[in-house]
Amino acid sequence: MTREKLKWAVIGGGNGGQAAAGHLGVNGFSVRLFDIMEDTVNAINDQGGIKVEGAVKGFGKVEKATSDIAEAIEDADIIMVILPALYHRDVAKKLAPHIRSTQILFIHPGATFGAFEFKQVFEEEGAPDSVIIAEAQSLLYACRLNKPGYASIKGIKDNLMVAAIPAFKTGMVVEKIQQAFSTVIAGKNVLDTSLNNLNAIMHPGPTLLNTSMIESPYDWRYYWDGVTPTIGAYIEKMDMERVDLGKKMGLELEPVLQMYRTLYNVEGETLTEVVKKNKAYEEVMGQKRVDTRYMLEDVPMSLYPFVSMAQQLGTPFEKMEIVCKFSSYLLDRDFIQEARTMKTLGFENMTAEEIIQYAETGKK
């Protein structure tokens, strides 16, 4: 398939969705965008696309923005979902009646086990079995919206892992995605992409441990000010539980420190050092509320799924679990009850080998 013929649909008109749609448009791809916000849809249609600044510059033509999901994905070769993971199950149900067997569903990012959740819903809703579902380990961009139709891309990751279910389709999927996003690389399987979910490690813990800074009157930078040496050291120790879980699943995961070196091409001896050297984070300001997506989404949909799998498979999880539990206590909200777990995914009582087989073949 030539680059000129590859058609994209972007599901989600937030920071990442508009950045991706604008980037695709700047590079000459046909793209449609779906969002439920009429202001967003109207702003993009009124100017015919999205103006992009920063690491990508230009005007990205958008063929159409729409609040009709069927219209958005019609004739698309790749359907890219860029939405908070809290909405994955709902949007999967909306897509299921309309998605075709020849289309690729690309969850960008999948949070933790997003591809598994989409596949579960598609099976329940009777979507074609041959739909290939892929996920990215994280969002390609550090980005912000100035206003609807105006995206600022602060930085682009040097490498972004993508994998498909079934795993033997990954090479084909990555080759197609690379036509638009050249820094995409192939993961072993969707366990590889999910267990390399950086948000799970870098969002809930530092947010929890910076509560007093968040609720202070001071402006601060999330990574540069918030990942102090003590906080950074705890995050590195907590991260080793994720690495141990990866070994159980047949994966040699990079520790978070090395992941930053790889993704952003920065060097440092500690996590605190490498995030301070990452220029893409220079303008990422700290939040003014504790109850943002760093907690509301990334505790139940990113970090706790690690805990759930580790509990089932018998690997360490205490440092991850205490962040999840204390986050629930702090916000008086049962994140564990809301979480994506082995039980909600239909993996309860499955062994590591059985889960790996499902990731490889798409069949239990």
C-alpha cells in the first residue's frame, strides 16, 4: 500500500488526537477525526484542518471532523484511537458494529492491556474476527492544545513500541504505521507494549507524592520539579516489580531509567537526572488538582493491571499496590474496584503460558 493511498481515522479530539491528525495532515495523509465535542468538530471543519506548531510545523488538512463514528471510520485503512483508557470499553462497543475485517484498529496508547480489552469487547459484540488490533506503549507526543484546531507538539519520542494481536501480524502493522510515524518499532507482542507502559510508573506515584505541591499556590514543573531524588529512587524501586513481572511473561523489560534513555535519547545515572535532561518536559507544568487523569485514569487502567497480573502470577507487587491503595484512600475513590484486572479481561485463573499464547495467537 503506497503512502498516498493510506487513509486514517483518528478517534478522539483531545491533545493527542488533534496532534496526530494534524501531523498526518501535514504529511499529506487522508485523515478524518471523530470527537463528541461539537466545538472541536466545528472548529476543525471551519478551517479545514489543524494548525500545528513545535516539533511539527504546518497546516494539517483534515478531510472531515465528525461526531458520527461510522462516518469517521468509513474507508479508513487504520483507525487510531487516542482516548483516555477509561473510555476504551465504551468506544469499542461503538466501533464494533461498523468496523470491517480489513481495517486495523490502533490504540495509541493502549494503557495497560488495552488491546486485550478491545478484543474482548469485539468478540462480545460480534465484530469480525479478522480485525487486527494493535496498541502503542505510550503516546508518541508530548503535546498540548492551545485551542480547538491548534496543536502544539513539544516533543516526539525517538522510539515508540507497537505490537498487534495476534503477534504474527505485528510486522505488517508496524510497516504500515511507519509510513506516517517513522519512529515506531515492533514489540514482541501486546504484553511487551503493555508492560512497557511508562505512564503507569511515572504518573500515579509522583502525583501522589507531590500532593502538597499540587495544592500549593506555586507554579511547578511536573517532571523537573516533581521527580526529586527521593521520589525518583522510589519510582525506580517500584519499577523493578514491573520488570520482574515481565520476566514471568517471557520478556526482558528495560527499567524505567533505561527506557527514558532509549525513548528520549538522554543520559543520566538516576531517573531524576534523565527527566531533567529531557527537553520535551521543560514546559510540562505540574497539575493544580490531584484528581486529574494521572490518578483517575492511570491508577485503574495503567498501574493496577500490573498489580492484578502480579498477584495472579506470584511476582512482587507491594510497592505498586501501596500507590494504588493510598491513591484510593486520598481521593476517597475505589480505584481497585474500577480497575482493568485479570478478572474483567477474562484472564482469571489463566497461567502465564496461557496468557502469552493468547497474545501470540489471539485465541484462548
